[in-house]
Amino acid sequence: MVFKRRDKLTPMQWLAQALWPKRGWGRAVQYLKHRLHRLPDTPHKIARGVFAGVFTVFTPFFGLHFIIAALLAKLMRGNVIAALLATFVGNPLTYVPIGVISLKMGHFLLGTRFDPNHERSFIGKFFDAADDFWRNFLALFTDRDTNWDALIRFLHEIFFPYLVGGIIPGLIAGLAAYYITLPMITAYQARRRGKLKAKLEELRRKKQAKKAAHKP
């Protein structure tokens, strides 16, 4: 299966490789580039898929990026595999600057302000929202009252600004990835066709030479 490992990683090994791949991020980027080159599709469709994947990384739907990228690629008539590969632009090294840029842009566009020193921090609000989900789920089976204050605060201070603020930088990054990928894939496929044509010509020449050698 695609993306399936032969040897299962322990949680600590998975975390270590998420932060720093075994052969480094440079090698990981080269691997993704190689996979994009080898996709059996037109350059425009592959580039549209890359746009979809990169744009998706700037959305706050963590855990759903694969699904969103695939759906967006389908809508754009892009290559779905390219979109899935492009979501790896989002990683532990890039999510922090992406989150900061998107959040600040969102608060700027909405005319609001996020104060990390007020009540709870950025990460704290994530945990508070998750805690609200868990406590209110338990409330379904007990006489405990539900309380969605932390989730509402998270939606207004984090999620909506992130969602709105990620659109502009997401479009910029997606378009940059598109215009970088398109000529790269086009050149690679043209070079590959040229090599294939040269091999076919060589085989045809050898075949003709072989026939000529067997003539009386």
C-alpha cells in the first residue's frame, strides 16, 4: 500500500521522525520532488494538485488536511496524489510560522486582537476547547451541566481568525507552488519523453542493423 511502512514505529520514534526525518528534511524534500516528477498526469493537473495541498496547509482543520486537499484537488480537476503529497509542506517546522501568520492576518482582517498573555495562551485555548468536548460528552451520561464557554472562546479567538487569515497567505503560497511546479514538471516530462524517444530510435536502429546483417 502507498505510504505504508514495513516496520511500525513506536510513538517516540514517530514523534522524532515528525520533527526531523531520518535522512533530514532536505532528503525528504527531494523524495517528495521525485514522487511529483513520477506522477502519470499532465503538468497542469499535477500543479493544480500541488496548489490544493499547499493551500490546505493554511487552514485550521488539523487532522483533515488529507481529506480537504483531495476534495479541493477534485474540484479543481487537479491530481489528488499531488495534493496529498503537497500537504507535507505542513510539518512541525512550518506549522508554527504558518499558524502565527494566519492568526495575525485573521485578527487584522476581522479587526480583533489576540493577547497571548490574557487568561490563557494560544496552546492553552486549544486544550480548553478539547476539554470542553470531553466534559460535555461525559455530561450526556451524567447529571453534570454542559458548558461551552472555552469552545466558544476558542472559535472566536483562534479558529475563525485562523480560517479567515489563512486564505490570503494560503493563496500566495499555493500560487507560488503552482508556478514553481508547472515548469519543473513540464521540463521533466519533456526530458523523459526525449530519453524514451532516443531509446526507441536506438532499438529501431539496432533492429534494422540486425536485419541488414542477416541479408545474403
